Amino acid sequence: MKALLRKLKPILLGIVLWILIAILVSILALVFPIQDAGIWSPLPLTIHFITVILAVLVMSFWYYTSSEQPNGFLLGFIWLVIDLILESAITIPMFVLPSGQTHLSYFSRWDLLTDLAIIVLTPGIYWLVKKR
């Protein structure tokens, strides 16, 4: 049972991370309306990126509380795959397609690509710092 939980831990934390980021985006969208281009102005974007970094750091901390120390970049890649699956299954059909955008227009936005880079790089950097 412990072996199964060890294997499921990165997946479950990746799902929790996606939910947490979705909640943060929803709160920011209520406070700062999204502009016509589908992107926030600089202040809410800055707040968003900082909160995403903090959320990924919290998930990384929770993951590395156990004695396991796998590669953080691999952990970030697992979270990236989970994020892309959930974005494709939930966000795109519910919000993107009804607004007239396509999968390509959504996944090629620079702010989303920045989020995805944060999701991969932050656990890797956390792992490198913790490993020292």
C-alpha cells in the first residue's frame, strides 16, 4: 500500500496544484477583470505569477517531506503533464471554446507558457537547493 501511495503522491499533488491555481485565477479574475485580449494588465499578471510560484513551492515542500528525493525536474514534468490534461479536459471545453478561441490560441499564450515553465522549473530548483 505504501508503494502505491508513493507512486500516486506526485499525481495527487499535481491535481491539487491545478485546483489551487484554478482557484487563484478565479479570485484574480473577480478582482481584476481580464482585458479584451484575454490577458490581464501587468499588476494582476505579476500577482498571478508570484502566487503560482508560491503554490508550486508549497506543493514541492509537501512532496519532499518524505525521505524520497527524486529529481525535481521530473516532478515538475509530471505536474506539467497533469496540468495539460486537466486544462484540455476542463478549462478548454468550459471557457476557451465557448469564447471562440481554439486549443492552439490558448496553449500558445505567453502567460500560460510562463505558468507551465514555472510548474516545471520551480520544483527542480527547489530540489537542487534542498539537495545541497
